[in-house]
Amino acid sequence: MKIKKIIIIIVIILLCGCVKKAKLNDINYNNLISKLDNKDTFILSININDNNEYTKNLNTIIETYNINIINIDVDDLNDKEKKDLKKKLKYENVNTLLFIKDGLEDNPNNRVEEDMNVEQMIEIFKKTSYID
């Protein structure tokens, strides 16, 4: 009986450890450009640092709805990369979330901007069908 309990505990620990948790996944410039060129579909956060209200709100949504979001920190880019990324994605402000479909932004009207509260952000995720 003691062995069964130990085996059950081990199985539970293994199962809990294997559950993949959604998060904000950092990406570098070259990998991002590859994803865009490969016409991948994903959610992209263009961010300047991780310690702001925008990122806190995103993390709340990620944890609540188990959504994976790719994050590029523009502070890590050189001037040419920053300019090229702005030209390619046509964004004005950092701390912006874009919904990328087949390597292109799905709809610029569905951007999540840094001045939105978490409820406004959730509405856009619902509008884009990433959450119910």
C-alpha cells in the first residue's frame, strides 16, 4: 500500500511538471524576421522593458487564458534593426501587440496598445478569437 502511494505521488509530480505553461517568449531580431518570412501565425509584443503596466497586463492575460506571445525587446536591437522592424511592421509605439497571420499583421485596428487596461486588452483578444 505504501508503494502505491509513492507511485501515485511520483506520477502526479511528473504530470504537473510536464504541463506546459504559456508565457511571454523572448525572440531575437533574426528569429523574428525568419518567422515573418516563413509566413508564421503568432502574437507579437513589441516591448521596451518587462517592468511596465503593459507587460503586467499581458502576463495576466497569458496566465489566465494560457496564451503564448512572442516578445521582442527593442532595446536589444541596433538602430538598423529598429528602423527595419518599424518599416516592416508599421508600428508607431513600442509596447504594442500585433496579431500576425501568415507573416503579416492581421488587422492594424486590432492592436493592443500600452495605454489600454487589461479589460480592453481582453476585448481585443476576444475580437481576434484568441480567447472566448
